[in-house]
Amino acid sequence: HQTRLARRDAIKYNSLELVIIMFGKPLSYTPLFFPPDLNYNTDGYEGDPAEDRKSQDGSETMPFIDESPTMSPHLCARGQDGEAVSPTPPEGLLSGKGLEMKKLVLSGFLASEEIYINQLEALLLPMKPLKATATTSKPVLTMEQIETIFFMIQDIFVIHKEFYDAISPNIQQWDEKVTVGHLFQKLASQLGVYKAFVDNYKVAVETAEKCSLANSQFQKISENLKVKGPKESKDCTTTATMEGMLPVLFFQDLLKHTPKDHPDFPLLQDALRISQNFLSSINEEIDPRRTAVTTPKGEVRQLVKDGFLVEMSEGTRKLRHAFLFTDLLLCAKMKKTAVGRHQQYECKWYIPLADLSFQTLDDSDSLPHIQTLPEHEIEEMKIKISSIKSEIQKEKKAQKSQSRNVDRLRKKMNEQESCLLLNSPTIPFRIHNKHGKSYLFLLSSDYERSEWRESIQKLQKKDLQACVLSSVELQVLTGSCFKLRTVHNIPVTSNKDDEESPGLYGFLHVIVHKATGFKESANLYCTLEVDSFGYFVSKAITRVFRDTTEPQWNEEFEIELEGSQCLRILCYEKCYDKSKLNKDDNEIVDKIMGKGQVQLDPQTVQSKNWHMDVIEMNGIKVEFSMKFTSRDLSLKRTPSKKQSGVFGVKISVVTKRERSKVPYIVRQCIEEVEKRGIDEVGIYRISGVATDIQALKAAFDANTKDILMMLSDMDINAIAGTLKLYFRELPEPLLTDRLYPAFMEGIALSDPAAKENCMMHLLRSLPDPNLITFLILLEHLKRVAEKEPVNKMSLHNLATVFGPTLLRPSESEISKAHITLASDIWSHDVMAQVQVLLYYLQHPPISFAELKKNTLYFSTDV
């Protein structure tokens, strides 16, 4: 309500600085109005002294704005002092239907929109005559100056006018079936216009001031019109926080009075989420958390960014804490301190930003090779971490729980997680001191590398002087790091409170719709990343949209989550210049155009409905939708009702119908992957486009004649995804429900001979179609792993992808296990399923004939 009053009061002041309030957020803007004695007489615009009237209290009012909003009396009641008061709903409404309250909330918002549109119209009035004079011999302002000062005002006006015109009839002819959610969703998705306005604001004010000094006519206009507004208007700058912006507050009120089963509810949820993400991105940019430290010389140095990074030092990985100040980058490590003593940092090195540069790809030949741990060792760490997590949960649930045991397990888990974080990053970030040596950091994502690079480059645009710190100054600065830091702990589970979200386990379905805001045509694509075990992993990539400023991907992906809390989208321009390739195995040569992220809130994501969202990134806007399926729900194997198809139909039924030993779908997908996908980076790990996979599924189910033509034209990741989907949708796993408990027991045996005997015996016990299909798939995956140097898919990677798909029990078997937590399912069953498949992948070639020959010597009962 106070925000609404601020909007109304803003109309009262005819000043050079008119307060524009966008969604309740005041922004100081500098419009130009013509004084009464100046008549340009263009486009029907005529200055008239009569229009410049006085209010009752003698203060000047804004010309051409009707102070009395056209709204019903009960929406804008006035108190004794003339101030507007909150509308009081008639008795009965508060206890009546929520939809009546919803109408009241909407009516108030509409009234505010009307005032706001009037303000925008007033701003636009002088723009046309100014533009008309810009083309004459005596322009007041150049066209470029006009465009800068009035930047985006027309767009903002159009957005709100269209919204107002669309929503007004719905409120005037109100009934319970009226839906307005789509209008608010559209309004929220256009918030990027405000971002552009905010980014231009400082330049607009500076331009207006320069024009006033350089142009006497413009200065006269300014002096004639400048009337002091309220004190607050001087402080209404773009650096003010935007957390109180109206969409969030308004959407929350609207949601409160919208029944959950109403069609508007999910759309309003989307609008709220889009607004919150937009506000977060704005606040991060215009109000960064900066902490100042004063040097012994009395200079002020501010901390801009800090975080934990892995440094390659003398051939080994070291965990460092990097601190980016306004004039230098400092790399520190935490000193070991005695119990009870305060922790302290020790400076390893620092580089003045004036001397800092980033090494180019051409320099990479002379740099040391980055040592990386084998993939299976990384996965083994994850298994240990998951296992320890489960033990901690068991200890907590046990009535005789001893905190000593929990502390011991936490310490053990911290060691494993710290080791994982130290060894998982592989993307190089090279820093060079032009007067000294170079340093190499390793990051887990191109996102972080881009963030650090952009933050440094932004500071380097200022006129920086090289600084040399004395030992005392360096000691003081390093000593202040502990107090100044914004990142306190390395991102491991053991550092989190028990109340914190454990993250999401299951599948996130994401549709990347389109992107806008590119200034020039380019070859564009997006990658999707989610966090897992404290670092980010790339999970999906869209196709490259060639030579466009508005790529329309409309591609759906299914991303597996392992305790994930955040989704990132990075937008790239594809580089086709082969001279830039293969300079460094880990360097991404494609140019990052923008990046952004959203938190995966379990409360809003866990719904059957799709949720639309928008990510703003460097002026680029990417639209996407997502929905989440928890792991316990995704474990369901649903038999097909149509036995004529192949998906969801028993493998024995399919092979009998086809008169084959291996289903046609398996043979064709394997053949196509080996023909043109075996060198593809991340084959079977990178998600295929969901719509392509569904098209192939329908074609195989219908036994379409042109299936081979479809396969040859289809993206290879979609074909790989179709094969995985086939095994996942079998009514029972390929290795059968009956044998599942025995596989779990067999893989846990410690004696190698006993394990070999048991695991081979279990294979013999499989039905022939299952066994032959499994052996064919096994040899195919081994051939894929042979190309690991190229496709980055090791045996362990492939076991992680296919293990749960081939062994995961059907729904009835899961319900018998009484496992409730999705994270428990991951840590117990999934890891064991991976180990079973990995055992067979690492085993020498297994012959169907040899297995069957040995059947005579073993019982087939399990």
C-alpha cells in the first residue's frame, strides 16, 4: 500500500528528476518538458501556459496528468488528511470466497497500473517534438542523445498498456472462471526491459547533464522546469535494493487468494518465480556485497569476490581461497592453528590487477599437463560419500545414537568430500602477471571461469595503478581476509546444517524454448549444468541454431539429479574455426554469450505441472520450462497396455514376435551409435532431445517402414537416449526381478573366486533373450569405452549410466524393500547396480555358448 502511495505522490512534482516507479521500485529518471513560452508546434504538440496549473496547496503539479485515478470509490478511499488509505473490503468478503478477495487485489493493482501508464505517457510527450527538431538545422538534442535519455520508456509503456488493456475487461466482467495468470506470466517474462533500463540509467543521467552544460536552449528548459521534489527522490537511485519490488509482493497476495486447483495458480507461481529470479540477478549486480579494508596508508580497498579454487602448484593440486579486491587478486591458504585459536590465512601470492592478464590458447603448449584421477576413482569417492551419509542417517535414527559416532563419520565424510572437490575440477583458468610468473587454477565449470574473468575485467576497465605491498601491508590485508570473506566453508555436505535441503534426487525435465537479445547473428547453442557432490556437471546440450539472433530450440531434456540444488544455463556462440581447436584438451574454444542459474526449490519444482522460467544473462533472455520427477517415482516400470509395440513389453514377447534373438530396436540403435556416435563426447551421458526420443519410440512401437531413414537423420544423442529408454521401460529389468537380490549379494562377496563363480552362475540363470541381449550390449559398451580418449566415456562412466537401467527392480519389488528416502535409494541400491555392471564390463569376453556349456556343472536354482 505504501508503494501505491509513493506512486501517487510521484505525480505531484514537476521536476527535471521525475521519479519513475517500476513495479513499486523508484528510479530517478531525467525527462525533458517544454516550458510554457516554448512552442515547437510539431505533431500536434503545443505548449500551453494554461496547462501548467497550480494545486490547492500552491505546489506545481505534473502537466497533462489527471491526478484523480479512474477507479471506483471503495478502491481509493481518502482519509481526513486527503491521503489515500487501504481499500477496506465490504463485510463478508473477508470470510467469503477467496476469488472475491482475488478480484479486490486485482482491482487495486489495475488502479495502480492506470496511474503508472499516465506517468509514462507524460514522459513520452516531449520525445516526439525533440526527435522532430533533431533532424533540423538547429536541434535541441541529437537523435543519439534522445535515444539515450528516453531509452526503453516507449517499450515499458507498450508492455504496461497492452497488459492493462488485456486485463481490464476481465476484472470489469468478473466471474469465478476468469483466468488472468497467462497475462501476469507474460508481464513477468518481459522484465528484461527493466534490466536494460537500469543498465542504461547512469548513462542517461550523465547524458542529460552534459547536454545541459553544452546547450544553452536545453539548459534554459532545465532551469525553467526544475522544481525540487521530495527529499527522498534524490536518494531513489538504481543502487537501491529491489527486494521490495511489487511483483513479488503482489504475486504472493494474488496466490494467497487463488485456489490451488484454479488454472491461474501454476501460471502465477511461474510469474512469481520469474520475478524473484530477475530481482536476484538485479540485486547481485547493483548491490554487490562489498566489504572495505583500510590500508596503513589510509586507502580504501574493497573485497569484490572470493571463493575456494583448486590451484596447480608444483604439479600437485592445492585448495586455495582466492580474494578479488578492487585493485588486486590475492591467493591464500588456511593456516593450521592450534585448538581454540582463531583461524588465519597465509598469503601464497598476489597480483595487482593493473599487471594481470589471461593467457591465451596459443600459450597452452608450454604449460604443464593437468594430472587427473581416473574416472572410476572419482566414482568410488562418490560411493563412499553416499555410504557414509547413509550410516550417519542410521546413527541418528537409532535410539542409542551416540554423537561421538556421528562426529567420527562426519569427519570421515569431510575427508572424502574434500578429496573429491580437490580432484574433480579439470577446466583451466590461467592467470598471468606481466612482471612475474603465471598461475593455474582448475575449475569444475566454464560458468565459474567466466564469472572470475568477467569480475576481473570489469575492475580493469577503471584507471588502475600498479601497487606493490610492503610486508606489513600484505600482512594486514591477509589478516583481514578472515573477517572479510563471504564464502566461509568449502561446499561439502559435512559443512551444511542438518536442516538444509539435501537436494533433489530423480529426474529434471527441462525444455529450452528460445533466446532473445542478441545484437548480431551467430551460431548459438546452450548447455545445461546441475550441481552434484559440491561441483557442477554438464548434463545436456542443445543443437546449434545457425546464423540467427533469435534461436528457437524448443528442445526437451531429461537430466538425472544427484542431490542437486541448482540448474545453470550457459549460452555459447559455436566456433567453426578449426585453427583454434585442440590447443588444450580441457579448454572450451566456443565463446560464452551469457550465463545464468536458478535454484531448484523442492516446494515449487515437485509438481506434475511444467513451470515456465526466464534467465537473464548479459542482456540475453533464455526462456525454458521444467518439471521434476523424484527418484522413487522415476523408478516405476509401467508395462505397456499395447502388446503390439516394443516399449514396456517383455523382451521374450518381442523377440518371439520378431523371430530374433535380440530385439530389433537394440540392434539398430547399437549399430547407429557404433557407425557415427562412438567418437561423440559424452555419448550415453549427454541427454538427447526428448521430443526426438519420443518420435523414435513411436516409430519403433508402430514398426514404421522408414525407421532406418529416421535413424540416419536423427541426432546421435537421441538414438542413445532411445536405447536407454527402451531398457528403462521394460516391465521388469533386463537382469530380472527374480535374480536381483542374488546380484546384490554376489557383488558384495569379497573372495574373488566365490564372486566369479556366483556372478557367472547368475548370468546362466537368465532367460536366453535376456542373456543374449545383455551380452550384445556388454560388448558394445566395451567398444565405446575403447574410444575413451576421444569420447570421455570410461567403463565406469558407462556402468553408471546403464547399471540402474538394467538392474533397477520393478515397482512391486521396490515397495517390498521399504526404502523411503530417495537419497537412500541412490546410496544403497544404485551404487551396487553400477558395481554389478562394472564387474561384467571389466570381465574378459563372455561367450553365450561357453556359459551354456557349463550349465551342466551347476544348478540353475538361485
